[in-house]
Amino acid sequence: MRRVRARGRAVAASLAVGAVATAVLWVSDLAPGWLAPVLSAVVTAALVEETVRLQRRRTPRGDPVDFHVELSDVSYFHVPGTAGEPPHVVPASGHTVRLYVTAPERTVVLAGLRVVVVERRAPCGVLSPHAGILPVRAYTVLLDEDPPRLEPRGEDTPATFSYTVGPDDPETFELRVETERWQVAWELELDWVCGRRTGTVRVDLAGRPFRTAARPPRGLSWEDLA
């Protein structure tokens, strides 16, 4: 855990430096016109790679299920720094969270999956588009509803969330995350049943909540609408 936290702090510091450098180059009259977009793309690519690495962890001791998550089909907003936080990037609405769940030791029934909103705020930043992949067990996360809701998508996804995982029988969930109005920090709560035992596992990004920002109308930024 200490190693993961240290790596997370190093990644955050590197991204902050890269974002500041990008901002400086973008407004500088001395920098070539092509350099700032290239540097911005490099910073985003590094973030995606490191984020996926940091999203893998074991569940707390005592829980019979393990999981890790990956983000795909991601476009990012480059958000300028404020007094309370450094420059950073936030996934745009429409991205996919792929959740892998397995039970290493014995069969476990997954009895529920809920979305927990940690924070909502007005979205901001500059959009950087990215490509995506196809779903497996497909759900849509509707963050604008209160409480937020999971909506099944596709023939392979039943209306009721009830799956069985075991040592050789994992499940893969892909959650298409959508909001039209907010920048949202959120988490997942995965309920499990193992024999007579029951419990809930929190699913997040290595101890940090997921973050998703609404997209502005095509051709505009949130600053244009302020």
C-alpha cells in the first residue's frame, strides 16, 4: 500500500509539472505552434497508462472477492489548477469503466452494485478526445439521477444484478458513465454473499473516487457558457 501511494504521489507530481509546462507553452509567443498540442497529448497518454496501473488492488482482508478496474473509451478534460489543487485531467462523460471481479478461494454470489456520488461541481477544462473499445457485461451509470442508477445494456446483461464468480469463473463489467450537467466524484459499492456471510466492497481508483465531467455542446467549452 505504501508503494502504491508513493507511486501515486510521483505520478501526480509528474502530471502537474507536465500540465503546467503545457499551459506555459500554449500561451507563449516563443514556442512553435505544434509543440503545445504534442506535449499535451504526451501528458494525457502518460496519465492513461499510469492510471490503469494504479487501479489494480486487492480488496481489504476478510472480503472473499478481488477486483481491479480499467478505464477505456476515454476523452479527458485538461483542468487548470486552482488555489486548492494542481492542474489535472478528468474523464469526459461517455467513458467506460471495466470492472473485473473474481473469488480466489470459493464461490461467491454478487448480490448488488450501487453508485455513490462523492462530489458534484460545475465542469470546466479543455477536451482532449480519445478512442474506445466494445463492452462485455454492459451497464450505463446515470450520474445525474438521485440516487444514481445502473441501467443494463445489451442482451448479455440481465435486468437484475446477480452473478456468480469463483476461482475459475470471473465476471467482467463495463460501465458507460454519463452525466449531462455535472463534474462528479463517485464510487461503487459491490455487495457479496459467501455461504452465510455477507458484505460490501468499495470499488474505486486505488483509494480515490472516480471522476466524470459533463461534455459541453459541440464546438463550445464550459467557459463559453459561463
